[in-house]
Amino acid sequence: MKPLEVRRTSYPKAQEAVISRALELVKQSKNPIILAGNGVARRQAAGHASVEALRRFVRRSGISATHTYMAKGVLDPFSPQSLPAAGLQRPGAELANITQLAEADLVIAIGYDLVEWSPSLWNPKRDKIVIHVDSTAAELDGHYQPSVEVVGELDESLTELAERVEERKDRPIRTVNKPLAPMSKDSPAPFAPQQVVAAVREALAPEDIVVSDVGAHKVWLSRYYPTPVPNTVVVSNGLASMGIALPGAIAAKLVFPERKVIAFAGDGGFLMNVQELETAKRIGAAIVCMVLVDDRLGIIEANEKRIFGRAFATEFGNPGFVELARAFGIAGFAVPTVRELFPTLRRALDLGEPALVAVPWDHRANERIADRMP
Ligand SMILES: Cc1ncc(C[n+]2csc(CCOP(=O)(O)OP(=O)(O)O)c2C)c(N)n1
């Protein structure tokens, strides 16, 4: 039986008058901001034309931009106009880092999915003017009542907006995307999230892929992993199902066999679908599973402590992950010091067969997850 043919819906062009109205609102606004969502990267059939057009719109308008975790790669991470990613479902948490969003009078939401990151978190007082730019009409919500809906093919609408927006070079740039302070390479285990994320970035080329699981590690990866190429960081946010990293990485490897693929998972989420190591071995999917070992459901523990002042039953015992990998017939690596993390990752990635790297992970940073980023 042949697989069904992939069919692509094409949407009509956005109305001229609507685009003009949107640009008028941009002109009148004092503190506009762009909030890009995963819709910008989803329709790869357009060859990332939407991403190119979005980046041009950002550059020409001079407006700073943030994006949700699931939209990693849609903005140029090295542009001073790019703000940190947002996606943690906790009031105030991301606004502490993205003050421009807190202060904005106008939000241009592009390809934004409100299920991923609720508008109540960025528009708590419902006082922001919203421009909705997407291929379909807005899903309405008390905190998401667009004044204008630019509905049409995203790449076409963005090209039009980029072309016609007033070119500005005088807008304030207050980026907080500072490079990370160098950390001692000699630190013993467990390793700080920033160190681990930096090692992953160093080990992978821009086109390579990371599939994240769900937990505190997802937040650290989304915030600290510079992503120049769209669809190279796959994050399950919004409904956020744990257990996605390992099967997701196998799928990514099947689609892009020439790219390196890492499954980036907490110990809790990894063990939910650990049986898929057998699949990876059987079908020869050369993925690398990074298991972030902290013997607890990290984000849940941090939330319980914050809300109730203590945590209940969030710690658990783990199997020896190196032995577990070997029991599945795949290579397993331990990483005793952070200095060895990068070379170990490289070795695992170069094996050409599935491998597991057990990474001692410092969960203490989770308690500061809602604070301003260093
Ligand atoms: C299938 C599923 N069950 C439960 C949850 C709720 N949940 C979200 S994060 C989390 C803990 C994740 O722990 P771990 O995988 O160890 O990652 P860490 O937070 O330590 O980085 C839980 C239980 C979920 N998102 N998905």
C-alpha cells in the first residue's frame, strides 16, 4: 500500500486594506514588539520563505522580537533585536527577561499558537493592541482580541509587511541576549544547565537537530541554545507530553539521516519511553540520547516547593544508565567532569549507531527558573 499523497492547502492573499491598517497601527505605536510562533516555521514546503521574510520585517522595522520555544530558529539569534525565547507557563516568569513585552503597547503576533503560551501571561491586563498575522483567523480568547487580523499565506503577508513597513533605525535596542559568562571547565558533577547546553551547541552543526523532552531542561535549552536554522530544535510545549525526545529523535533521524540528532531528556521523561532504545538499535537509527540525571522530576519539585513550601515524592532512584544502554546492546557513556562532556558527545555522535550519554545534571538552578536570566 502506498502512503497517502501529501497535500498542501493554499490560503488566499491577505487583503490590501488589512495590511495597510496593520501598518498604520505599527506607525501609531510607541513600544511595538514582535512575538513569533511556530507557525512561521511549520510550513517548510515554502522553503523557509516565511522565516526569511520575518527576519527582513524585523530588520527593516527596527522592532525587537521574541519567539516562543516551539519557534526556535525563526529569528536570527545573533541579531541585537532578538530577545530571549518565551514559553514557561508561569505568570511573570518570562516578562522578567523580556521587559519589552511587558511594556509593549502593540504586539504583532505572527504564526503564534495561544495553546503553546497563553496570552494571559503576556497580556494580563488585556491592554495591549494585538495584530494577528497567520494563515488562519485568530482563535479568540479574553486576552487575545486582535484589532487587525492579517490572514493569508504567511510568507506572502510577511513579504508585503517587510516591503511596506516604515524603515526605522532609531528604535531602542535593549537586548538581554548577552553571551554567557565563561564557566570553569573543571567543575565537577553535577553540571549547570548552561554548561550542558553550551556543550550541545558546540558539538552540533547548525543543521543538526535536538529533540527536547519536557521538564526544566526544556526551559534551559529553549533559553540558552542559539538556533540559527528553523526546525532544528523540536520542543514539546503547550500540552507538553513527556517521553517525546527518544521517539521524536528516531523520527528526525529517519527524515534527515545525514544530520546528527540528539534526544535531550530528563531522567523522568526518558524512562517513560526507554523501550524505544530497542527500536533505535533494531532500525539502526544513529541518535544520541543525552539523559540529564538528577534523580528527580526537577520542574515539579521546584513548583511544589514554590507553591507549598516543600516537595512530595518527586525524587526517585535510577538504573545505571550506562549499564541500561549496554543491556539494549547500544553504547553507553558516563561523563565524570564537565571538561569531558564535549569530547564524549562528539565520540557518541561519530559512532554511527545509537548511543546514550548519562549527564549528571544540577537541578538547583530550577529554583531560579522564573528569575531574571544572568
Ligand atoms: C506524559 C506526561 N506526564 C506528566 C507530565 C507533567 N510533567 C511535566 S514536567 C514533569 C517532570 C519532568 O522530569 P524530568 O523528565 O526528570 O525532567 P526535569 O524537570 O528534571 O528536567 C512532569 C511530571 C507531562 N508533561 N507529561
